[in-house]
Amino acid sequence: MKAESTKINSLKHVLFGSLIGTTIEFFDFYIYANAAVLVFPQLFFPGADSTTSTLESLATFSIAFLARPLGSAVFGHYGDKIGRKVTLVVALLTMGISTVSIGFLPSYASIGVLAPILLMLCRFGQGVGLGGEWGGAVLLAIENAPPHKRAWYGMFPQLGAPIGLLLSGGTFLLLTDSMSSEDFMDYGWRIPFIASSLLVLVGFYIRLKISETPAFENSKEEQKEVKVPFVTVFKSYKNQLIFGTLAAITTFLVFYLMTVFMLNWNTKGLGFSNRDALLIQLFSVLFFAIFIPISALAADKIGRRKMLIYTTIAIAVFGFFFSSFLTTNNIVLVTVFVCLGMSLMGFIYGPLGTFLSELFPTTVRYTGASLTFNMAGILGAAFAPMVAIKLSDLYGIASVGMYLTVAACISLVSLLVISKEEHKF
């Protein structure tokens, strides 16, 4: 029986299984982000002015972040009680069905106010699914990892974020290049949402071939189980939950400023075409992807916490340069700026999953790591694009940089005071 488990959980199965799921989940998540800026304001939130419509559209974008802790609690409960494998499969299907449904929604012109309501319900489903997916994918990797390579294994699910973003942005770029604006707004935007069903089927197949992690199996054999993981996390690990959440908010903020906010700023603030804005985003994602494995290698040598501390300091400094790069419509300067931001994102994101997972023991790790990550998403990302747009309108682009710097200082303090205890795997 043991030999069979080892055979199933080969390095290839573990790493590809964790990567493919997060790639699909983040592809689904990011096609919504692109559509929330480029499409939904006109089709679902026609208003008096473009800023109001965009803010209303981005409000639905934030719904998923509010739903993610619910997904963490529900899927985390079953992930810690019955296993990582089944929970990951159900989370993937929840996300996939919600995304495909968006592709079939009628617009405001067809059914009125019911259209944005249905959009919000689908977005809620996306959030619940991703709330359960991320933690399980990270645990699938690191609970199969040698102790000295946990950050390296843990970075594979993290790579799903840039790959998903490349696929989503590339799809939108291909569609806008290959069809007229009228056709794109009529039906073209629906294609990536509906086509994601093919990716979900691939992920579903891969996930079914993977067995439970050794850490979970050992915990079950030793009969180490808590009755309600969610309650145990809040009672016994509240410091890890609070400071881990605050430590991770900068990761979310820098990412959504460099993607959603910059897509809006480049098209509406600087007057770039949708195509140029998407090209800048896609090029910068390459830097995001490159520095994830580099940061993981470094984190395995110097420690996950130290790596996050150094990068958070760099992000705090980076916030002072918004006005230097983003007050001109020089596309080269803007591209350099976004690439710098996404490079820092790679450095901080690579070891983050491993760091958060090491804060909790096996019996509540799925719940604890997922809740911490997704609560940080609420604080660092749910309203970040809307806040940044308002700040830039009222006080100028420099205030958006200060917003990032303040968040980085909060994360830095949390990283300095958080417990250094590492739980057994």
C-alpha cells in the first residue's frame, strides 16, 4: 500500500498537480479582472460617466475577496478532516462552474438590474472556490517536500498566478486584435470564460490521479484530529492568524496595483490603447514568473521570514517612485515601472505559501493557511483598485504610492513580531 502511494505521489504528479490547479483558478480569476476594467462597466454597469461605471464594476471584483474566507473555512474544514485530494477537486469545480456561467450571462440591456446581480453571484462562487483551492494546492506541494526544499516545492502552486495571468491577458489581447470592438463587446469577451471549461476538465483529471499527502496520512494514523479546525485556529493560533494576515497584505496590494489599477491608469489616465496596456501587463508578468523560483531558492537558504522581510522593505521604498514614473505617458518608463513592481511581486510571492503554511500544525494547516492568505486578500486587494483610483483622482498618483508604502510598513512590523516557531510536517 505504501509503495502504491509513493508511486502515485511522484515528484511529477505532486508539482504538476499543484501547478495546474492554481493556473486554472488564477486564469479564471484574472479574466474577470480584465473584463471588470475593459468590458463590464459598459455591459453591466452603464452609468453617467466612465469612472462611476468602472468603480461599480470593480465593486463586484471585490466580492470574490469577501467570499474567499468563507471558501477557506468550508473547504479548509473538510481538507483538514477528510483530506486534501477530494477537497481540492470540489474547490476546482466550484470555481470552474462559476466562471463558465459568467460567459453565458445576458447584459444589462437585456434583463436590466438582474444582470449585475447574476454577475455578483457568479463572482461570489469564484471567490468561494479560490478560497479553498490555494491552501490545498500549496499543502499538496510542501507536505510532500523534503524539509530543506519546502520553499522550492511551495513555489510551484505560486507559479500558477503568473501563468494564469499570462493566459488570461494573452487571450484578451488575441481577441481584441482579431475582431472588431463591436464584436468583442458583443460576444468576444465571453470566449475565455466559456473556454475555461476545457482547462477545468484537465485539472479535474490530474487531481483525481493524486493521493493524500504523507503529512495528512501520518496525522490520521496518529489520530491527531481537531473537531472544528476553524474554531481551533481562532482559539489557539490567533496570533499566527492576525500577524500572518497583516504580513501578507502587501503581497496582494502590490499585485493588484500593478495589474488592475495599472490597466485602468494606463488606459484612462495616460490614454494608452487597451492593446498597449495589455502588452505592458503581459511583458511585466514574465518578471513576476522569473523571480518566483529565484526567491524560493533564496528562501530555502536564508529562511522564508527573512526573505519576506527584505522584500517588504524594498516594496516600501518602491512606493515613493510612483510619481516619478507614472506622471508621463512615456510607455517605456511606465513599462519599466510595472516590471519593477512585478519583480518585487515575484520575490515576495514565491515563499509566501510556505511561510504561511509553516505557521500552523498539520491538523489545522489547510484552514489556517487558507484563512490567513484570504483574509489578507480582503485587506490588501478587495478594495485596492477602487481606493487607488479614488486616491489618484483626489490627490494624484503619488498618493497611491504612499498607500503601498504604508501597507508595506504594516506588513514589515508584523513579520518582525510574528512567532518564529515552525510546526512539524
